[in-house]
Amino acid sequence: MNLTKSMVTMASSLNRFKERFSYQDILGILLGSLILALAIQLILVPAYILTGGVTGIAIILKFLSGVDIWVWYMGLNIPIFIMGYKFVSKRFALYSLIGMLALTFFLGISENWQIDLGIDNLLLASILGGVLSGVGIGINLRSKGSTGGLDIIAVIISNFWGYSFGTISFVVNLIILGVFLFTSNIELTLFSAISIFICGKVVDNVQLGSNVSKTAMIVSEQHEDIAREIFDNINRGCTYLVGRGAYTGESRNIIMVTVARTQLPRLKEIVFQIDPHAFITINETIEVFGKGFKQSGPEF
């Protein structure tokens, strides 16, 4: 009885993860949806260029039928949400619903806006459309939501068959471009591919940020001297990891340190000046939270 009670008390005292809803996230989703809608209606559609995912399918159907994009977008997303609701978290489902409704609304009100940006070059239209689409989608993802469609399809397929999001996105967009090729021409399809490619790259930069750092693993008999010089000259903390050589069987401390990209040349200079025979591996680190780097908290 006492054991059971103590276990219950221990379980209740544990820090548990709770999804938090914030107005900053919702504002980010609304802003991202507005930017995406403007990119579609003012740049891509006038140039007969696609974006990726369900929005791209809606644009093709608009070209074929003349029915507004927002109607097709909403109609395609409703069954996707019904199928995918139980496979995503409550917050992601709610945020994605807000994103879908916001994008539908902005697509609808901007349908008849007579704004001529003066972009007559298809290459420029595909580049600018891809950049703005990527910014809009990236802000949505960074705000912990999405605009529905492909994101939810990716979650469903990943749950059943284990494919990564990148693979699913690539295959779906390839199919969309193939269909578009049969409904338009090779030139517009290629410009659409450029737009989708640029969009994907911009999404990564907006979602993850540009503060990519480098994490180095340093193996050296002079590890204490190297760590001290890193403290003094780069002002970065180090962590010792205990490792053992498979061939020699010797144990030694391995230095792990994360630095900004601009500090990497100085780090290598320090290491090889102290120990020219040091072994060092350097990996790209997408995000770093903690002292000296990004602080945790709302991003929007």
C-alpha cells in the first residue's frame, strides 16, 4: 500500500510535457498564411506557375476548371483533415486548421485584387514566388503549425510506412509536376520546378533560422590544454566525453564543443597549434539552446 502510494506521489511530481497554445504562434500562422496567399495570387497564378503540395493541385484544378483556388483548396483539405486528425497532436491539428482556414480566407479575398507587380519574366516570377511561398510556409512551421494538406498526408504515410517527410514531399511534388506537364507545357513545368525547389530551401532557412552552428569532437592527449585555450580564447564551454580506442584499448577524454561558424577557423587553429596530431570531426548543428546561444521560448 505504502509502495503504491509512494509510486503515485513520485509520478505526480515528475515534470511532464504539456503542449502550450500561444497567441504568438497564431499570429505567426496568420502572417505566414497571408504571405503564402499573396505569393500565389499575385505572382504564381498570373505567371501560370505552380507551388507544391495540395496548393499546387488546387492551382492546376483552377487552370482546368476556372473555379477559384480557395474552393479547391478547402475541398481537398477537408477529407485530409478527417483522415489525419487522429495521427497528429491536438495543438498541431488546431494550428493546422487555423492555417488552412486563414489561407483559404486570404486566397478568397485576394482572388480579384488587381495589383500588377510588373513581373513579366517567368524566371523572376518563379524565383520571387518561390521565395515568398517559402517564407509563408516556413513561418507557419516555425509557429508549430502548417497550412494542412501535404504536412498531414506526410504524417499519415510516415505512420503507416515509415517514409521521411522529405521523401514524401519530393514524390508528391514530382507527381504534381508530372500532371502539370500534361496540362500545360515543358517550359511552365520547369519554371514551376524551380519555384518549388526555391520554396523548399527558403522553408528550411525560415523554419530553422540562419544561426547554424558547428559541433566539434576533438581527440587529443593534450585535451586539458586545448579545453583551457577554448575557454580563454573563444569563450565557449567544453564537455568531456569518455572514449576508448577500439585498437589500442586506451581510455581518454574527448572534447565536445559547439561554436558559431565564424569561430570555427579559430577553433581549428587552437587545436592544431597545441597538438598537430589531434583528431577532430566537425558536424553541422541546426539549432543550439543554452547559455551563449539561442534562449528557449516563443519564436513568434
